[in-house]
Amino acid sequence: ESRYNPASLEEKWQQTWTERQLYQTPETRDRPKFYALSMFPYPSGNLHMGHVRVYTITDVIGRLKRMQGYRVLNPMGWDAFGLPAENAAIERGIHPAKWTYQNIAQMKQQLERLGIAFDWTREVATCSPDYYKWTQWIFLQFFNAGLAYQKEAAVNWDPIDQTVLANEQVDNEGRSWRSGAKVERKLLKQWFFKITDYAEQLLQDLDQLTGWPERVKLMQANWIGKSVGAYLEFPIVESSEKVAVFTTRPDTVYGVTYVVLAPEHPLTRKVTTQDRLAAVESFIAEVSNQSELERTADDKPKRGIPTGGTAINPFTGEEIPIWIADYVLYEYGTGAVMGVPAHDVRDFKFAREQNLPIKQVIVRADAADEKAELKEAYTEPGIVINSDLFNGMESPTAKGEIIAHAERQKWGKARVQYRLRDWLISRQRYWGAPIPVIHCPSCGAVPVPDEDLPVQLPEDVAFSGRGLSPLSQLESWVNVPCPSCGEPAKRETDTMDTFIDSSWYFLRYPDAQNADKAFDTQQVNDWLPVDQYVGGIEHAILHLLYSRFFTKVLRDRGLFNFDEPFQRLLTQGMVQGLTYKNPQTGKYIPSAQVNASDPKDPETGEALQVFYEKMSKSKYNGVDPLEVLAKYGADTARMFILFKAPPEKDLEWEDADVEGQFRFLNRVWRLVTEYAETTPAKEVKGELSKSEKELRRSIHTAIKEITEDLDGEYQFNTAVSELMKLSNALNDADCKNSAIYTEGIKTLLILLAPFAPHIAEELWQGIGNQTSVHEQSWPGVDLDALVVDEITLVIQISGKTRGTIQVPAQATREELEQYARESEVAQKYITGQEIKKAIVVPGKLVNFVLGK
Ligand code: ANZ
Ligand code: ZN
């Protein structure tokens, strides 16, 4: 009997599977398709446990679906453009392309070591010209549809990386998500994608996504941020212009006591009176370096100053002061607000601080005293007061009536507003897909003709990390003739946000080698939508929203016929490691320096905090997948990850549990290798014995439970428990020479195959099979085998358990009592006494209460 040696057998099977092209996607259309997709990684160079988890989850699903008769597409690729490669070029003088491809090679090797059944013939790398040619082509689809445009915009400027960041790449404290630098504001001409054109569809179609977590759909809906209200204009006294505001509460328009402009609003300088000019200018300068969050948080003081200008409320004819304040954002709505302190929390605070009047126009329907002074903003619906024609109306009615009145008077109209903004896609960086546009002094922005794609990244550039991007410094690349008139013109030197690369990669996989098209209509109509997408919750908003947007735009260009790219979404939890932290100093301590039974800071002797937290280098709590693979093998690592927590939940890495899975696989190894040395009966002759029946029941219970655990909800952890139960049942079976035992061993290996593919294959072939275990059909449940025909009945005498008997499972209450009375146990304990009462609990016990 040989020992279980994962290292050698795993490598052997990985090679064999590759040689046999076991995981190549079938080209035939004879079976239903299943597209299993993991979010592709950024090639940082090393696989971490988060990767291991995600790819293992998708792999189990893909392997299961193959065995269930689907043709499966489970591809892999690399989200390979981006800042780190360029930073490596700046810091270490290594070209981004070289750095990236080295990392890809290394990570690919590590992934192969995990035994993931990827179809590598469809590998994509977004930094390859074969790929970004089509990213550029897609950009031009957007451009031609009027969905890509340039405008001057206040952008987030990262002073360390010297680049513009999307709002989403700036954290709550106004810092860059990559460099951590405090982000500044700067005006630049930038390219945008008009995602706002699709805001309503992106919101509505969330309803189609029945296989998505509610939480993710809610995050998307909030990001889109639809508000229904009105656009109203307030004439300015000192000029012929008007201040336009967006409000969700037109019913409060009689309560307006001032108007506020965003400091950046173009009217600001026009309405400011001479005496206020200096103060206003210095206020604007102060605000311009604050982040959006700092400006709008409810708990921050609201700062603002009067401009000296005056507006007129068209409804009341009243003159009201025009202010500017930091809590009004230029980018949202019209960049101006009608101030209603009585009914808005922020306005209330602002009015209190600035001594502006507060005028109540809505009261609670049952309000006892409408004259009482407000202690806080009243934000709920109610009855309208102090509002002329509209007095006495309920506020929802008043909303409609006031909008209608405004429309008749040409003071404004109904308006729907979204928080979603257009997507700023240009980056002043080298390592990205060049935007395929040429700027001509006479023709303007001219698209690069399709036949000239890709616009290749020049290789010979300098990386200083400062100033303009490397592309704009390369004269020979920048200067080209205009494709339209032939006169001297200049290439666009911005590259695209890498989120663009990942917004369509799932369309490329079905036909990844296609040299003539980004994708083939028939192929994508066949394979998409993705049946199961697996990835991190950190992509809940942007990547998923952008991919949905791309899908809708390309569908509208007639390139395919589906509305949504991802039918089902699984967001896997984090992998957490044991973390030691000194609460005094805030320092993290590597576990190697800590005595686990008495954790103290090795330097100061202070007691350490011990807890689980997401693995990361800076916290010294990471576990290197390669070490785990070397020590236990891929199958154990996979089993541990699947067993330790349901896939959506966070997972605490615990060596003891890894060890536990290793022992389990060793038990399976022993069980099957021992079986291989026996010569069991080929078939069952006559009726099944009692122990054969029991074993069959265990086998089919396992099939039923595991199939149910994997169908839909993917409860891998409970499925692994069922595998353990089946292995125990086989171990304990009294019929090891029976053909039923053979059925049990084979079933165990087939059920184990998606989870621990290597050991399952080794043992499967070890018991004389020629074909791969991964080519076996997923077993069906024999319902007859599940029927229980005998149960164990407990016999109690006056509440004390005295013994058990076997009885037919379908016996009635009366029969149960009869069996119990006649049992040896009862005969022995009841001698001579009278049975006062018999308590029967069907399926469980009979209790005889004895009397005098
Ligand atoms: C008057 C009013 C009265 C408002 C009231 C609210 C309550 P959402 O739901 O987020 O769309 N607002 C409009 N544009 C703004 C901007 N650029 N910066 C900051 N605030 C802005 O919120 C819309 C409400 O936010 C609008 O309705 C406006 O204040 C404010 F009792 O108008 B309201
Ligand atoms: Zn031209």
C-alpha cells in the first residue's frame, strides 16, 4: 500500500490533463452551455489566497457543470494594463511590458499548480496589441455613437503619480487609492464616456438580475442615485440671468429663504457685489481643495458667505439673498440649491449658523401648534401651510400641483436627476490603451481609421515619473498627418482607464483568437450571458456597472442580442489571517516573533491583540499559497477553502483545519487503496442484505445532499461534510466484498472529483478505470435507496432508557406499543408490575409508566 504523495501525483495529472486537452471548450453545440467566469487578476506577480479562493470556487462549479452534461467555458486572462507596471518602470528601470509579461508567466505557473481547469487556449492579456486593438475599436464605436466626448473638467490630480483619478479612485479622506496622496483639483481637457445616457436602463435592468446578491444591486442603485423632482428658475435682481435649481421638494418652494450657488458656479462671480468680491474669492480658493465628502457630510459644519446678490422667488415675489456654500456641489443637479431651512437638515444647520430666516411651510397632519418654533428640520410629508394657492394640500399632491403651476408660468419643469456622472476615461499615463484619435487644427478630433488600428504603444520611451506622460514627450509618435485632410496633426496622448479593458473581456473569450473582429456575434450570442460570475465585492459598483454599460451600448450598436452580461453573481468573502497587533503602538507583529500561548510584543513586552483580519503584507498575517501547496498539495488547499466557510462569507485561515482536510484525504486514500487490493463481487445476487441496504442509503443520501448543496446556492462547505460522512459510512461498512461497496467507492470518487480533482483522478484510475474521473457523468439519486425500512425504537420504563429494538419504519402507534410490550427488554423490567400508561413517540420511543 503506497502513501498519499500529493506533490508528485498532482503534477502528473496536471500534465496529463493538459496533454489530453481535457479542459478545452467544446466547439459543438450539442449540449446546453455553461459560461463560468472568475474576475481576471491584475498580474502583480504572485498569487495570494484571495485568488486561490476565487478560482477554486469557479473551478468547482465548472467541473460540476461539465459532469452534469454542459459544455463549459471557463477561461482565464490578465487585466494587464495599469499603474504598478509603470511605477516599476520608474523605480527600477524595467519596461512595463517586460515586467507585466514576466509576472503573467509566473502567475500562470502558480495557477496551473492549483489544478484549475482553465481553457488556456483562450487566454487574453489586455496589454497585448491583439487585445487593445479591439479596445480601441470599441472606443470608436462609442465615439461614433456620440458617447465619447471631450470636455474641460475639474479633475482629481494625484501629485505623486502625476495623473488624473476617477472619483471612484479617491477614498473617503480624499486620498488616491493607489499612492495614498492627498488629491488636488485641477482643470484639464478630458475624455468622457456618456454613461449617464444609460442611467435609467442601468437602474431598471437590475430587476432582471435575479441571480445577483441584493446587496450588490442596492449598491448599484444607490450609485446611480435617481431623484425625482423639479427644475426651477429664480430671476436675479441685478442682471437678466436666472439661477436654476434642482429640488426634490418643490412642495416647499414657499419656504425658500435664500439661494445657494456652488462656489465653482459660473454665476458666482457675476452676482457678487463689489464689496464682497475679495471675501468671495478667498472662500472659493479655500473650498477648492476639499473633497466632496468633506463638503457634504451631514455632521460637518456648513460654511458659506453671501455674495451680495439677490434673487426673486417667482412663487412669492420675495427678494432673497444669494449665497455660496461648500455643501452645494457644482457637479450635481444644476450646481445651485433653493435653501429651505425649515425642511432640509443641511439648510437648517446652515441657516442657524448664518442667521438666515427659517419659514415653515409643511406641518404634521395632526400638528397641535403650527406656530411653535422648529427645533430641527421637519423633513417628513404633511400638510402645506403659508403657501397661498396650495395651502391645505397634502405635500405629495402639492408637489405635482406646484410643478404644474411652474410649467404653466414657465418658471420650471419636472425633472429626474441622477447622481451618476459621466465616466472620465482618460489617463495621462503610458501603460494603457492609447485613445485612437488624432487632433487636427482644421478637422478637430478625427478617429483613427479602423485599418490603422491598433494605435501601438511605442516601446522606446522614457519613464521619469514626473511631468507630462511619456507619450506626450515622444515627438516622433505624436506628430502624424491628419487622416482626414492630410495636414500635420497630433495624436491624442491620453490612454484609457483600465476599467475599459475589463468592461468587455468577457466578450472576447468565446472567440479569443479572432483576428478580424473584437468578437463574433454568433459566438457571443451563443455563450453569453455569463452563467456564473465569481469575484470580489470590491467590484460591486464600478467594474460591474461599466460592464453592464458596455453591454447595453454594444447591444444598441447591433453587435449582439442580450441586455445583461452576468446572469448570476457570487461575491466571495475575504480570506483572513491571524493578526497580532500592539494596541499601544498600533504596530502589527509577525506571528513568527510571537508566542501564540502568551502573545507579547517582542520589543516592549506589551500584551498583543489577537484577531482575524484580511490577509495583507503590511499586517504580516498572510499565508503564502505556494507554501501550502508545497506542504499539503493543491487538493488539500482547495478542500480547506471550500470546507471552512460558505463562499460568500469571510474565511479564517486556520492551520489545524488545513491539517484536518489533509487527514481526510489520507483516509480516502487508505480506503480506496485497500479496496483496490480486494476482489469484490461483480454484482449483487438476490436481495440486498441489511448492511448493503444501509450502505446504499448512505451513498444515495450523499448524492442527493451534495447535488442539492451545489445546485444554485453553492454550499460547498456542507457538501464537503457530506463527502466525509460517505467516507465514514464506507469505512464502517460490513459488506466490503459486495458490489454495493464498489458502487460506494466509485461514487465517492466521482463526487470528490470537482473538489479534489487530482487525488480523485489518481484513485479512480488506480481502481482500474481507463477514462478520466472528470469525464464521468454526475450520478443521479435512486430514490428507492433512500427509503428507510427499519428504525431503532428506544424502550423506557418510567422514563429510564432500558434498551432498544429494531422495528419496521412504517409501524403504527398501536403496533409500536405492541412491539415494545413483547420485547425482551420490557419483559425483563416489567415483571409483575402494572403498566399505568404507555407513551408512544412515533419514530423514537415507547415509555411505559408503571404503577402499583
Ligand atoms: C429644496 C429642498 C427642500 C430640498 C427640502 C430638500 C429638502 P437628492 O435626493 O440627493 O437628489 N441639492 C440639489 N442640488 C444640489 C447640489 N448640487 N449640491 C448639494 N445639494 C443639492 O437631493 C436633492 C436635494 O438636494 C435637492 O432638493 C436640493 O435640496 C439638494 F425640504 O431643494 B432640495
Ligand atoms: Zn484635418
